Amino acid sequence: MAYQLQKIKGELRKTFTKEFKSWRELLSPLADHLNMKDIKVMLWKKRPTTSGTAGFCLKGIWRIWIKTKTGQHRRKWVHNLIVLSSPYVEKQPIEETLRVFRHELCHLIAKDKHGPHFKSLAASCKAARFSKPIPKE
């Protein structure tokens, strides 16, 4: 399955970087080995009619397809990719988007998917347990 991914730029990127720094301080020493430059955050241009996830995390090094401005696709190596749903980010308040972002960050240091270790990490940094549905217009 191919995902149409888009870079996050500007104020939203600054917000995610600031949130990452506070999250790392909160979970120190567990998250001390991570840097924001080691994490790639992108938007998933998902069709608004598609229901499902608000975001997902790919831990490790991945080779993904990126669509360029000219419409061509090229492959790129990324490390620790966090992908957030574009309609979710656009329609939810920023506080809710940041809770989902923290949830995906917890996946980078938790060994279990949603087990006890992950739940304690998520609770300590106020990460989202479940994402809220996108409001209908």
C-alpha cells in the first residue's frame, strides 16, 4: 500500500519540536538517546472518507516513497518515521494532535505495542490512549 506523504513545515513543525523536547525531559532517561533530528514527522494525505487511524509510527530505518512538487515519486531513507493523518491534524484542535504525537513518540521507546510498559509511559506524559474521531462538517 502506497501512502502519499507530505512534509510538515512552519509553525506546526516548530510546535512538534517544542512538544518533543518537553516529552523527552519528562521521560528522561528513557528517551535521552532520541533527538528530534532522528525523527521524521510527516502528514499522510489520507482521503477524508477513510476512517481509521490518526497516526502511526515506524521504528528503525525505512525506505519510503515521497511525492515531489513536480508529481514524481522518489525513494528516501528515513529513521523513526511518525505519520499523522492530514485530515485529523487539520480538523482536530492542536492539543488533541499533540496527544496523538506523544502517543506515537512513546512507541519509539516502548518494547511492547500497547502493553503495561507502554501504558505507564503514555500515562506519565499524558499521551492519547485512543484518538478522537474527526468531527463531521
